Amino acid sequence: MGAAIHQTGGRRPIVIVGAGAAGFMAAIASARAGASAPDRSRRRVLLVERTRDGGRKILMSGGGRCNVLPSQLDPSRYVTASSPNTLRKLLLSWPLQAQRAFFEEEMGIPLRLEKETGKLFPVSNRALDVRDGLRAMAERLGVEMMFERCVTGLEPDADAAAREGGPAWRVLLAGGTANAARRVIVATGGLSVPATGSDGTGLDLVRRLGHSIHETYPALTPLTAEPPRHAALSGVSVTVTLEAPGSKRGFVTHGGFLFTHRGYSGPAVLDLSHLAVRSRLAGGPLQPIYVRWTPLDAEQWDGLLREGDAAVLSLLRRYVPARLAEALLVDARVDAAARTSQLGRDERRRVVEVMTRHRLHWTGDEGYKRAEVTGGGVALGEVDPRTLQSRLHPGLFLCGEILDAFGPIGGYNFAWAWATGRAAGLGAAAE
């Protein structure tokens, strides 16, 4: 016996599954497009969300401040196993300046630039303002919302499609009920931070419909070390350059680095963590990661160590925190009390190496529990880059983290969510 179908007044709505960043934006775009359409009876928008309020990742982002956007957007910094050209088209469908204007002029949330990081935050420094602002705009536009409802399946409704001359869907809900829909937008997120409601449901839904899922993995996640070799440095924070050599070209990132009691975090670590994670999952050698602790290169450090007669520890402490300087000299096997003038060639070489190309001791990662995004996802070639409609199923649209793309720390992933959510919403609303 089939699920009971809920349909109000004979009107099939656009149903959006997932009220995160992409889902709220898709709802807003669909509703706005519908508000100007001559036949408004065909423009109902229903947002279905498994949590009690939605937008949980928005609330936790940026330490509760919400890094809404980057100040500049470089499409080449995104990671995908799909076509980079398709990714670029999707990302630039809503240019960065237009996204910023939407938040500041239409939502009334002024943004400020954090110059040292290039990130844009709400002037209020409150992520809650962003989440609540999106929800309030959606409600003003007439979006209907169903919270604490789990979607268990999506089914094309061939009979309804034949009667109505267009796509028709059944959105199956936990408890045996279903909602009729003329379009469905899947904006459920991926697998990262499952406590926010991202448990991979959306990936399972579209996989069952025949979509290809590029292998998923935790991305932007802290790395761990067992044994925790530098646990005593927990809390020490520095700005570094990290390099992860590759077979074709190395991956280099620059930014904050934080020692934790279990390993390493901070933007620089998170930005290249996907390479470490993928090497671990592949079961081969772990991805080597090298740290340059200061802006100085090997030649400059060699020069510093050759001139004067300072204590080596005192010299290092001019450039890095004292506890880190002591630990690095232990790794270099150099006496902290030694004078620079007394160093032998091999000792000097080891100090230079530990300061400019220090092999980071890591053995694992924090996984999806602490990952900010999911790597992999639905192959970008399986959606129309103009509308984000599935190439396999008319009337099905995909957006946000469920797609095979993610960017670095700094608002890049919100920019992806806003752009793809808007494109999917407009695509679903178009006849």
C-alpha cells in the first residue's frame, strides 16, 4: 500500500529538501520567481527540514560569526573530480559582488572585511542574524516550512506527469506519508558535521535514482598524530606555509596553524587536509606535509645562523613562540644552549631544514565529525550548469554540498551554496 499523498488545493509545490545555506537560498529564489509569475497557483514553495530550525552549519560557521563570503573569489581554488570548467560556470552564475549586494541591500545585513584574512562577516558578528534573515525573507515570500520531518525517498510520479504534462514527484516522508511535488530541489548537504543534520541522506536519495557519486571523504578537517608528538604545544598558534608535494604539482597553502592536544588545525591545515585524508583512505603512503614556520627561506635562515654569536634558541624565539622554538630544536637534535658560531655544518643544516621544511608528523584525521565540508559528491556533468536540473530526471534539481565541489576556508563554500542554491531555485521555478 503506497504512502498517503498530501496535496493542497490540487497544487503541486516546488519541494526543497534541506534548510541549510543552499536550501534557504533555493527557496528564496524559487519564491521570488514565482511571485512575479502570472499563474501564481503553480508557484507554491515548500521547504522540508529534518532539524527543528535549519541552518545549523550557518550558526556554527566562523566561530558563531558566519563568514558569509570571501572578499575575492578564485574558482581555481575549488577541488572537484568533475570538470573544472563546469564548476566555474556554476560558481560564476551569481558573481561575488551580486551575492554581497543581496545580503547587504536586500537582506539588510551589512558585511565588514576582516583585512588580515580577506573574509566578510556580518557587522553584528552574529551568525544567527544570517540564518534568521534568510528564514525571514523566505517566510515573507510565502515559503511554507516543515521542520523535524525526514525525507526517506524521492519517486517520479509518471501518472501525474502524464495528466499534467510536466514533471511530477512524490517526496516520501518518515511515517509513511508523502508530499506531491512538481519540482524537487535536493539541498541536504553531505556528510560533514552530522550533528547539524548532514548524515548523507541526500546522497543516498540521488544514488537510488541512478546518479553517479564521486567518492566522498572528509575535507577541511583537523589532522591528528598518534602518538601526539607535540601535545605539549596545544594552543600555540602561528602563521605558516604548508606544502603537500604531488605527482604533478605541489599543493601550497598559507595561513593560521594551531597545535591541538590531538594534532593540528587552523586554516592552513584544513585547506590541505583533503590530500592527507585521501592518501589515508587509499591505503598507500601517507601524504607528506612540510611546514615553513616563518616567511624566511632556507638561504635566509642559513645566513642568520652564520652571522653573529647568538644562542640558537634566542634566535629562533625572535621568529616563533618560545615553546615551539624549543620543540623544533629537539626535532633538529640541536642543543638549545648552543651558540650559532659553534654550530657544525650538519647542525646548521638541520636547523635550516626544521625551520623551512619541517616534516609534519600526522597519522590520521578527525573525520566527518569535525570536517567543515564533504569532498566528492554528485558528478557535475550530471546536472545542467544553467539550471542545475538533473540530466537523468526532469524536475529534479541538485545544489550545495551534495555536488562534487568544495573550496578552501574563508567563505568559499558559502559562495558555492548561495550560487548553486539560487541557480537551482530559479531553474525549478522556470517553466
